[in-house]
Amino acid sequence: MNKPRKARSGYSTALRLIAGAATVCLFGMAGAQEASTYPSRTVQLVVPYTPGTGADILSRILGPKLAERWRVGVVTENRAGATGNIGTELVAKAAPVALIATSAVSVIVNPQLPAKTFREFIDVARGQPGKLYYSSPGNGGPQHLTMELLKLETGIDLVHVPYKGSGGAIADLIAGHVQAMIISLQTAAPYVHGGKLRMLAVMSPERSPAFADIPTTKELGLPNLEVETWYGVFAPVGSPVSIVAKLNAEMNALLRQPDVRELLTKQGMVPAGGPPDRFGNLLKLELARWSRVVAAAGIKAD
């Protein structure tokens, strides 16, 4: 087995902590406007990840719908880098507009690993402390922190190998250079169905219809390992309350459209919605949860 270099644990910003188990879609506006006339010019959706990721796909579902409703241009700008921190730093003091959707994540291993079930994986890892590796798209990201939570809850010792994006992390998992990874269901699906990767558990409250034979971590006796990626919309710093309220109403209206709900479902996302407070409360819970993981795992800033 080829052994990748042991990587430094890292963490970039306090905001990334909030987004530790989340993928964030950021909402940008060009200058201050009154709610009665907003939007009167092009609106920008800022996504802190590369094209093809969940947040990017979501922005390209919502963008044309918003453009149609508002009769102005709506463009997506990808500000990827630093595991999403470049984009998420923009909303350190931003106003939550709405929780758009959630998506399940899964525990994935290379099929060559002698573990066909989650419990077998834990047993194998316990028998080889510090000798198995897991990949992630980068330090401080959702996949990194979720696997660290799994390690804390099960007592296993895996070595983190961060990559500069999902592509390399998944490629080395398939090649057997690393043995495990946390991957969203929609990303994992083609590799699992093609026999290139093995799914052992999903971290959602209920089993996924797309993988009905895969147990949840809660079923396996680990209720604290319920983790879902969330997708939210923020307004820029200083946005008037009236515009935030208007944007929230627009997002909820879109999420009630059957075709939008169908598109999100096909991407493995569960439509959410609700008032800004729902999103704000989620952020507070996420901050407390992932602060504990960062502290317990000893993750330090780069």
C-alpha cells in the first residue's frame, strides 16, 4: 500500500467553523437598494466552491428561476479556494436569508479494504491505529470535520490527508492510496454503483431511498453521528432588513415550485425553506457542535 505523507491538521477561519458541516451558497447584491425596487440590476450569486459542486449546482438551479421572476440578470461567480474560506469570509457578519436544502453524507471506503460493513471497518481501524488514511478536499472542510467527529465517537485513529479539491481526494481513494472518505450521496453514487467504492453508512436521520440497503449511523448505535450538508443563502453585510425579508420570501416561493423541488431531489437534496430565524438557529447549533470537534481533535490554524 502506498503511504501518503502525514498531513498537518489545519483550520483557516472562525467562519469556516460555522460552515464545518455545511456547504454555503452566498448571495451577493450590487450596492444598496430599496426593497420596493430591488432588484433593479444584475444580482450575483457567490459560491465558495468550484463548478460542479453541490453549492454550484444549487446556484445554477436557482439563478435562472430568480432571473425569470425578477427580470434582471442573475450570474454565478465561483470564488473557490482554501476549502471554501475565500467565499465564506464574505459573510462573517452577513444576514442569513434562508436555509435552502440539506443533503446526506456517507462513509465510503476502498473496496480492497477488508470491511464490508461499518462495524467491520471500525474493527479494522481499531486493529491498525494510525495506519489507515482518509482523504478530504481540504483542511477545515465539512468532510474533514465530519471524519474527525466519527473518530471521536468511535475511538479509531485514522490519518488525515487533505487534497486541493474533491477530484484528487476521490481519485486516490479509488486507487487505494487512502482507505476512507466522507462523501455526499450524490457525489458517491456513480462510484458506488460502478463498484469502485463501497458505502458503509449514511449519516442522515433516515435511510436514503437511493441507498435503501445502507444503514444510518443512528441505526448502528451512533446517534451523535447524524451529519447533513446544508445549503444556505446569505445577504451581504449591511443589507436592509426589508431586503432580507424580501429575499427570504422569494426563496421560499421558489422552494414551493414542484419543478424546483424535483430538481433538488434529483441532486440528492432535501428542500428546506422557512424564515431567516430557522437558518440563524442552525448556524448557532453548528458553531457549538463543530467548535467542540475542532477543540477535541486539536485542529490548529494553518
